[in-house]
Amino acid sequence: MSFAAASAATAAPTAPLTNGQAPSSASTTTAPLVPALKSAIVRSVLSGDTIVIRPKGINVTGKEETVHIAGIAAPHLGSREREDDPQAFPSREYLRLLTVGREIRYRIEYTVPASAAIPGSTVAQPRQFAHVFLPSKAPGLPNTNVAHEILAAGWAKVHDSVARRSDEPENANSWKVKLRSVQDEASAAGLGVWGPDDLLKVDHAMPQDTMAFLAEWKGKPIESIVEQVRDGSMLRVRLLLSSTHQQMINLSLAGIKAPRVTGGGGASHTDNSEPFGEEAKFFVESRLLQRNIKVTLLSVPQQVAAPTPFAGTASAIVPAPPQPSASVLIGLAVHPVGDIAQFLLAAGLARCVDWHAGMLANYGGMVKYRAAERAAKEKNLNLWQSYSAPASSSAALASQPIAARTFDAVVSRIISGDTIQVRKLESDGKLGPEKRIQFSSLRQPQAKDAKQAGYAAEAREFLRKRLVGKTISVQMDYIKPKEGDFDEREYATMKQGNKDADIGLLLISK
């Protein structure tokens, strides 16, 4: 089943929605005009009485709105600065499981101006309070009043604030009186907020000792809830560690990198979103936001580089040892339908991150990710709209004369001491797509070997200073076929300036 189909499957039956009352054919009196109900999809739930809605359609982006359910007040979730109110999480969970991803109908009952919303508040927008309905539970019944459902379960109370009340008098048939009647039954039964306080501890900040936390939970699938999507590959996740303990973390999806968005993971509020960044974010939001997933923690990001004792210059660097605290953890996020990273790659909305291959070795490796990315490239989807496949046959390459497999290119990136990325100089002077090439018959020092690690960093730094942005001559020598998790690799002899200046020989001579 696709993610789109799964999202559709969570929606309630599409029974006609009215104002929450069963139709009456006997009414002959003229009733006041009632505003028509609007329809929307519940994007997320902020608390047990507040929802965020978006336009209908899984592939439809649009303005989001925050809607407060009229007449009720639920406990508030906490933050880094304050703890949760008692019963805040189960209250939010009840409304989340009831509404997220489903179509609702709503009618604004009243609006509280920003200045009157909360004394001393800095809220800039008026707050909308609405009656919210879900489809009826059975044919012939009125549509489900969400406020009644919440009060009946005991997860909110009728709100008596003057600022939040409409001008409607509380006569025997008023909607507020009906809310109080539902509340009285829950209160008498000791349900929800009318019962004993929960003992839930929620850590809203990242663990103080990230490495110790990772050591404890690494490789273990953890039941979790996606609380925020910062960009297509960066999530804020609530880990449900136990019935009494929850931990919020920033999770970077292993094996992939999606384009950044303004204010998202790794981007400031002043940066412009990268191409297809918003599309990747919406792709994940519409499928995972406030859905239950399983998270498997794998690692932490590479640390800031530090000087190497082998360096001939102060600029030579090696990865620093892991620090006890990190702002991000790397891991897998798996929905019951599948791995969201694989779906992103298949949609052409993310790229593979090769250095994650090691941490993914016990989880199917990068094979499925590279296959999904390759399929998106072949279809020229989104990020790969202008992609053209490089020659992939070693036999075809070998059959060409040397002149036909020699070209000039500009070095765009240094991957390691034996691998670079180049962009071919086309006949019209434009640069072609990036191509990853390794030096023929060379192998960089091994980073796992303590005696060689420093030289690996120096080799990369030597190439970076000498080649990035420069034009070189590339003579393709051979292609190593695909093996296991590794795609086919292209090998070449590369020269700079004087055609006799073989860069590989320079590396060896150093």
C-alpha cells in the first residue's frame, strides 16, 4: 500500500456532513441563517482543544489555520521552559487519534481579538473558536460533535472565560448547556482530567549526554510520534520510552538528505528554501506528522574537525572524537506502510548520503535507497529533472578510443583522498551534471587505521586546495561493476595544467 493510500484509509467514511444535527422534514418555522460548514484536513493537534487544519488533498499545499474548539479548555503541553499540565499528553493524544489526517467540517462560532486573547500575550493573530464535526458513527445518526466526544471522555472542561464566550444566552437548548451536560457525566465517572493525575515525565530538550542515551537505545525500535517536520529529512520526534517517560529528540533520517527549507533543519529563517525543499517537507508532513512510527537510533552526525598530529600544516584536519552532547541523532523512521526515506528517494525529493552506508549495514544497507534514487533519476523526477544517465557499461567504455573517453571538467567537490566529483565542460561552454570519479589504481589511507587516519585527511585537504574550482583533464580508464551495496564506480587518470602533471602521481610523491 502506498503512503497516499494509507492516508486515505485513515479517513472516516465520506458521509454527508451537516451542522451536526439530523435532518428534519417537519420543520416549517423560519430558523436563523447558519453559516455553511467548511471542510478541511486536520494536519496536527496542538493540545486537547486545538487543531491545525489545511486544505483537502494529500498533494495540495495551502494556508494552514489554527482552530480552537469552541467552549472547552484542555490541559496544555509543556516546552523547554515549562512542564506539561497534568493529563496534557493523554488529552492531546485522544484528540490526535480522533482527528489527525481525517476530513472535518467546522463553523466559526466566535473570534477573540489578539489583544483580548490572553492578557499580556504577544499573539498577533485573532483566535478562531469553532464547532468541529466528524462524519456520523453510523447511518442515520447526526454527525459527531468533536467537543462532545472530548468532554465525554473527560479530556477537557467547559470553558467559562468571558473572553472566550459568545453572546448566545445559555438557555435550555444552547450549545453551552449541552456541553455542560456531557461534562457532568464524565465528572461523575471520574474520567480523564476528573481522575487522578498522571505521573508522566516528558524531557522536551535533547538528552544532556547524547552519547550515553545513544548507547542505551541504539538499534532498538522505539514507539514514537512525529511532532514536527523541519524539512524532508529532519524531524522532531517524541520517543515513548515507557508509560511514564518520554523524550523529545531531533532526528535526521539515515541514508538521505532532502533539500533545506527556510527555518528548517540546517537553514536559518533568512535563507531561501532550496529547490523542491517545500515539496519534500509537505511530502513527509502529509504522511507522517503526528503519526505513530518506530524510530531506530543509529548514530550522531560527524563532529567538527580538529587538527591532526600528522599535519604538515595547521589546516590539515581529521574528524574530532564524538562529544557527549549533540543536537541531532541519526536514525530510521518507519511507518507501518514502510520507510519514509525510501519513499522520498523514489519521489525524487531526496539524495542518498553515502557515508551513512556503514551504519545502515545491519538494516539492509543502502541497496534499497540507491535503487529508489536510481528509479527517480531514470524518470527525471523533481530533483533529477535535468539528469542524464552516465555511461554504465565497462565494455562499452573499453571499446572507445582514448580520445573519445577523454574530456575536460571542473572539479566541484573532494569526497576523499582518492575520490572527487567533477562537472564536464560541454562543447557550448556549459557545465554538465556532477560525476563521481575515483583515481585509477590509487587507494587513500584508511581512516580506521590510527597510523593512517591523519594522512587520509591530509590527502583530501591537498586535493581540495589544489583542485576545487579548477579545470582538469579526465581520461576514463574503466568501470567497476556493481557489487552488493555498492553501485558501479568509474575510475580515471586525471591531469591538471601541464598534461603530464598526473594528479595521482603527485599524491603518491607527497
